Amino acid sequence: MKTALEIVEGMIELFDNPEKWVRDDFAYNAKGYTVTPTSPTAICWCLQGAADRIAGEPIFSDDDFATERWDLRQEIKDAFEAELKPQGYVGMVHFNDDENVRFEDIVRLCEAERLREKAA
């Protein structure tokens, strides 16, 4: 299983251009249909979908509370939310789906989290 730092670094690599980021769903394929973030046909992701994609498993889209995935999910969620709550956002989804948030804001958030993870 990947670490939180590896996942955040992978998210930064995944979001190498604005066309790979979406709002209002975990992931889309080339035809614009909703797919699971780990689907081989997925071409764009939201923040949580990108974390699932990089983890290689659904850390954000399942209900399994008693596993390492749940701990990893909470670690990532808590870290991003520590950055977002002072800005008035409830969490990753609220930030990702805000119509005023730009692609650059998504990348900046991931980069800030990477720095925080490296410092820990």
C-alpha cells in the first residue's frame, strides 16, 4: 500500500494539465461518462478520485472502515482539510466542486500537502 506522501506526489503528476481535472464526479472517460477512478478508461479525476487512482484502489469510494485503507483515507482527508478549513471549505469535495476554484488551485493544494508530508 502506498503512503500518503506517495499518493499526493502521484496526484501532482496526474494533474499535469487542466484537462485531467473534473468537478462534480470522481472520474470520467473520454466519452464524458462517469467511471470509477481506478478504471483504465478514466482520463480525468476530482481530488478524491485522483487519490483513488494513485492508490490503485478505492480509498475514498468504499465503506470499509476497519482496514489500512480507511486509515490512509483519513490521513489524506485530514491533511487536506487542515489546509482547506481556514479558507472556509468543509472538505476536499466542497473545495474541488466550488465553481470559483481553478485548476491551479487544485495543483497548489496538492503541492502544499506534499511539502507538509515531507516535513512530517
